[in-house]
Amino acid sequence: MTLERGLHIGGRDVPAADGRTTTDLDPHTGAVHAIVAAAGPVDVRRAVEAADAAFGPWSALPPSARRRVLLRAADVLESRAEEAVALMAAEVGAVAGWARFNVGLAAEVLREAAAAATGPVGEVLTTDAAGRLSLAVREPVGVVAAFAPWNAPLILGTRALATPLAVGNAVVLKASEDAPIAGGLFLADVLREAGLPDGVLDVVTNDRADAAAVAEALIGDHRVRVVNFTGSTRVGRIVGELAARHLKPAVLELGGKNAVLVLDDADLGHAVDAVVFGAFNNAGQICMSADRVLVHASVAEEFTARLAAKVAGLPHGDPADPATVIGPLVDAGSARRVADLVADAVGHGARVRAGGGAPDGAHYPATVLDRVTPAMRIHHEEAFGPVVTVLAVADDDEAVALADDTDYGLTAGILTADARRGLTIARRLRTGIVHVGDQTVDDEPQAPFGGVKASGYGRFGGRWAAEAFTTTRWLTVATSAPHYPF
């Protein structure tokens, strides 16, 4: 059955002002999964107007009231887990394990955000003025514009809105064209069921052709005060430039070209398992995915052979089949892009150790390449698909140099039996996140999440997110009449 959904504005499901709709396709079958409203700039203004009107009453609520809504939302989300799993399979080709992980982590994001609702809101400052109390007070900014991607729609859609709501803001969420329901409208349903007042969260969906106009209308609206965006570096640059043009702060969590360093003392069995998880979870469509494995030359061939053997045995196919590990990419164009990266590498001398070849619709086999050099596109470009490259390195210094030889700087993993050695290397890497003894894919809602260089700026998670979505004001109270010189 084809789903039909409108925009979520002012607590109601409404059509686009001009009645336009757009289709949402199932990447596995290519069939139409849903028909959703196609918003334009007029609809964006309607959504911002509703959020702006709801902001005052929502921010004035006792913090414990906002906390209760978010805690209930976490419970509601978990109670609708199977619905979410089916939705993610049909909308973005997510396998069951990945979808259930989305449900679990998104619920924890809501709970962590709920804690922020009753967190400290400022501090007492020292002052040289006699008879004065000096305060730094953190307050909600107003309306937050949120942009969520499709690849982890429940996690990243929830992250885009949870802390901004917790600290008293209203949110207008522009859902991804590839996950308008799972990454937007479904979350609005969950929060509405949890008791979120009308208008505090508004969701706009749009046709791909209108994405730029919708984004410009949302960021440019004078009532929007902060922008948060998770997605590709290419689009993030545009969003960052728009926000800067309107003098609005932005939090940007962008792409990565992440490396796992396998040192010569690593347990190779553990290293293979870790890399397979980090490289092929969600068919490699995670900003933290392990694109590159930098292995000490003394163990490189044994590691690569064992990695290729395990990857060749990963079950591919229908994301609705519980046995499937590698489902489709989000669309056939993405599969062709990955195939082109592999073909370019092979044409320049790379060796296929597992997978490779031509795509089948939106499906591409899990692929391992070695003998990769800087002359190949895949050495520099984010793969964002089920492919990992293995590069042999002579020592720790070369591993660090290659890991940092990229415009990106999101995350890294270091596999070694010596934690002190691993920590020493971790301090040298230019990434926002490093996991010693683990691979690159990890997320905890209380931790500062974000990158450096072309991987963006600002941090989601814990108190860092609370600071990003509030503004600090200086307030003073004179406890005695000040003296003036004239």
C-alpha cells in the first residue's frame, strides 16, 4: 500500500499550499513507497510562523514539563519499533539490525536531551562593581532550522530536534527527500503522541528539484536564529554560506574519509571483525564508515586475505529479509557512483580482493580493494558505499600521515594491543573523534560528536549541543544604588 502524507504544520497534517506532491521510492524494488507533499517557500513561511508562535509558550513551560514530553517520546518510539523497522526498509533500504539500532539510539538521544531540559542555565560571574550580582544566563534562541539526512533517519532526525526542543526552542525540520517519513513525519507523529504542543515541531517535505529554494527560504527567514545540518560536505558548504550570509550560527556535521589503523601488534581476528562492521554497516552509508584501512606491512597480506574472505561471505539482498547484512544503497545512482569509483581504481592498478563489478539496480556487492594509490579517486573521495580500501604502511608515522592526508577529519579507529601506543597516535590524528581499540563507527548521545576540516564544525551531544542551541546573555542586578560621577 502506498502511503500518503502531508506537511506537518501547527500540529496538523496539511497539503502544500499549491497542492503539489512528490514520490518516495523503495530502493530495493524501485516502486513508489509513498507520496508526500512538496513544499515550497510559501509553506516554509507557514511552518516558521507556526514555530515562532509556539516558541513563547513552550519556552515558558517548566523545564520538567519539557523533560516529560521527551521521555514519553522515547517510550513511544520504542513501542513503535517494528513500524519503524518496516518503514526504514521500504524507504531507505535499511536492514533490520541497522533499523533497530536506529530506534534504540534515537530513544536514548531523546532521553539524554530530556536531561538537558533541567541542566544548569548559567553561572555567577565575578565583578569589580560593589553592590552588584553579575550573571551569565543561557536562554533558548527561538526557532531552529534543522536539516536531517536519510542514511540514519531516526537517529539523525531525532538528533536534529531533541536538544533544541529540550532547551526551549521550536524547530522547523526539513526532512531529506530520500527519507521524508522516517526522518521527519514519523518523528513528528511520535512527539505528537507524546504530548508535544502544536507548532513546537513543524516538518516540511519537498521535491528534490525544490530543495535549494526551500533551504534558502528556511535559513533566510528572519525568525530562524540557528541552523543545524547533517549531510554531505558539498551541501554543508552551501548551508554554511547561507547561514553566514544571514549572520546565523550553524552546527555542521558533514562527511568523512575515515581510517582504521591496524598496527603490527593487533589481534588480526578482532581487527577483521571490527573493520567489516565499520566499513559495511548500512552498506557503508554512514558518515563514520571506515573507508580506508592502514595496515602495518608486516601483517598486511594476512589481514587483507582474512578480510576479503569474510566480506565475500556477507549475505546481500532484500533488506526485509532478517538474514540480509548488505542491502541496497539509497538509489541506483548511488550504486553507479560507487561502481565508478571502483572501476577508476582498478583502471589505475588497484586489485579487487572481494566484490567489485557492475551494480544491480541500487545494489552493489561488498568490496575490498588493495594496492590503492593517491592517483585514484577512491583514495580521496568519500565512498559512502560498501567498499573499503587497504593500504600497507611501513610504520606508525606513515599511518598517521596517510590518515591525515585528506580534507576530512571526522573519526578514526586504532587497533592495537598497546593502549598507550594507541593513545599516543590518537593525539596526533587531526579528527574530531578517535576510538582506540575499536573501529570508526560509534555514537553516544552524551558525547561531543563532530569533526574538523571539511567534516564540519560545532558539536552535537550532551552539554555541547545545549550550548549550541542557546544564547548566553549577561545580566546584572544592583543590590545597592550605584554611584555615578555626574
